Amino acid sequence: MRSSSGTATNVVRFPGRRSGGSSQQDQKSLMDTVYTSGSICVAADDFETKALASRLQIFGFITIDEVQADGTVRRLRASEAARAAACPWRVSRPSLSYG
């Protein structure tokens, strides 16, 4: 394939609309926010942020605590985070405690 200037190119533009946002960029932005502030609160109905956070938790980048109605928190495992959507979350940096 040759471009109009006569040089060879290996970039092919596929027709169609491009998506507006990048999932990887959104995940990086969320992780940067959590690491900068220490923790963030996520509303119960913010499903997009919860999906991003649950993916980051799988890799161990963040921890997720479910905030109960009485104000107590319960640490969510990665398998629970994918399904827990009824309560707000506190997303924070993982602790460095070993053992």
C-alpha cells in the first residue's frame, strides 16, 4: 500500500465510527485518583466506576469496601465486587501488610 506521497505505509484505516473513550485510560485515571487521595467514595448507582474498580481489584491495584446502611464497612473479594451493586463503595489503595 502506498500513500499519496509515494512512501509505503502499513496503516489501514477501517471504516466506521470510533469509540469516544478508552477503557484503559479510564482505569488509569481511577487508579491515579485513588492513589493520590488515598480513597474515594463511589455511589451505589455509579455502575461504570464500579466496573472499572472491580477490574482493578482483580489485579490487586485497589481494595473495595462495601459501605453498609449503618455505616460499617465490609471488604469485598474480587468475586463479590463484580456482583455487589446495592451499596456504596469505598475504593482505596491496598495495604502493604503481609501475612
